[in-house]
Amino acid sequence: MNTSKILKKYKTIPKYNLLNYITPLQNLDKIARQFGLQNLYVKRDDLTNFLGGEEVRFYEYILPYIKSNGYNSILNVNDYHSNDGIVGSMISKKHDLDYFLITKNAAHKHTSGNILICKLFSNEVHSLNEFWSSNIDDYAKRVESDLKKNNFNPILIHKNEDVIFLKSLAYINAGMELNAQFETKKIKNPYILCTLNESFLGLLLASKLFNYDWKFIGIQIESNINLEKKLKIIETKSKQLFNIDIIFSSKDFEEKYDVSNDYGVLSEKNKQAILLASEKENILLNPLNDCKTLTYVIENAKKLSDKNLIIINTGTNVSIYNYLQNLNL
């Protein structure tokens, strides 16, 4: 692959600058020593703007797409404890877009943490019960139809294939940042540990486009991510954009760690990971995803002991307020 041509093409993709600095790569040396690890780092994407998290990078590419296609509003779907609604609603407000959010499993939930911020910055929040949460696509289509009748032109970003690809493209930037940080710190053969979503897929795509010698361990926190479909979308659209064949396979993954049965649930080991990160390294891990990545590292410290481990901390820390009672502090 001609990486200079790929980079040149990548830089032509419309982008809003929502993140004006490189997020740090922090050495977790205290935790590493405690568990006998050679090297453990964390990419601090929890320090992006708008309360932090991967979504800030996502919207750098989603916003131009929305504007260029004539949409005047966003309709989004996520769980009540998801970070997407927080950042999406705040960014939409700043950029004069109406924002409508459908939250699954949110009926009768206390208005705190994520839900509180979403209600502050969204035009409307639909808090669904169990029945409608299990029929989310039908509900979203109804809301979309009602909005159009009221002179809104919303983009339904839930399962939108262009948006899936744009989110992945956003993390090519993060991949280039990481590569430069690895060179500065002389980190060889890194193992990237990240929640299995578009952030992970974007880093994987970057490694293929620019021939990075990286290994990947994916942490699956949701059962319905439809990974194979997303990989196929990225393969197809990468071919169209870069005019090269990108092929994903099971060989791209050193391991997939599946904790999707406990989506949104904090185990005792997850709680200990959160407390350990805050006490030892002064880092607040998102309870929904990033604490589960550290939990994996701790549980598998023996087999990972000689690896250069890189945790991608993608969460928004506001989510901790959804779990105050669970943490028993």
C-alpha cells in the first residue's frame, strides 16, 4: 500500500475540529508492578472535550456529513447509561442542531448521571420501557416519521452505515497519534485493548492502512454489536474511499473477551478495577466499558506479563454517577 497516498486521501475527508490536542498516553506503572506486567499504558480519550470520550472524535466526522446532507436534527438511540447521548446532545446544541434521544430501558430510572445531562441538552428524551426497548427499531421509525411531519429533517444515526464508517474513520486519527506516541516512548509490538466498537475497528483499520505492527484484544460488552456486519461495511466503504482492498479476518484478533451477558452491570471485579485505577493512578474508569478492559488485564496478568499493553480509555466519566449505589463507597 502507498501510505502517503492513503494519508493524503484521508485528509480530504471533511472534519470539524472538536478536539484541539493529542490525548496523552499514560503509563500505569503502579498497577503494572502490582500484577507483574512488563508495561501497561492507557490512551486517555476520556480527556477529550465535552465531558470526554470517544464520541468527540466521532462527531468530528459526523457533523460535516450531517451539514452537507441537509439534515437539521439528530435522532439517536442508546441505553440509558450510554455515553453517546451525553456528548451527542452537547455537541448538537453547540452546532445549532436539534437533538432527539431514545433511551432504552430508561422508564422509571432516576434522573441522574447520563439521563440528567441528556435531558438538559436534548430537545426531547424518550425513556422506553422493556416492551418498546425490545422493539426499538419500530419505535425509532415512528419518532422519525413524527419529526418529519413537524418540519424536522432528522438523521437517524442508529445503525446508519455511513455513520458506522465515519466513526471508524475518526479513530484513524487516534491510531496515528498512538503510533507517534509509541515511537516517542520506544514501545514495540503493542497489544491494543479496547471495547469492541467503532473505536476498536478504526484502530484496526489504521493498522492495516499504515502497516502498524499491532496486536488487538477486543472486549465485547454488548451482545448485539453485529461485529461481522460492521467489518463488512468498513471493508466495502474503505475500498470505495481508498481504492484498496481491506480484508478483516479472525486472525486480526489475538482474543475476543466476551462480557456481554453483564452489559451495564458492575461485577465485584469491575468495582475493584475502578477503585484500583482511582487510588493507584488517579484515573476514573467508565463503569460501562473501560473498567472491564482493566478487569481483563488483571484476570489475565500472567499470560500478558511480557506484553506492551495499551488500554484505550474511551468512556465518559459522568457514567460513574449511575453506579454510586453499586460501588458501595
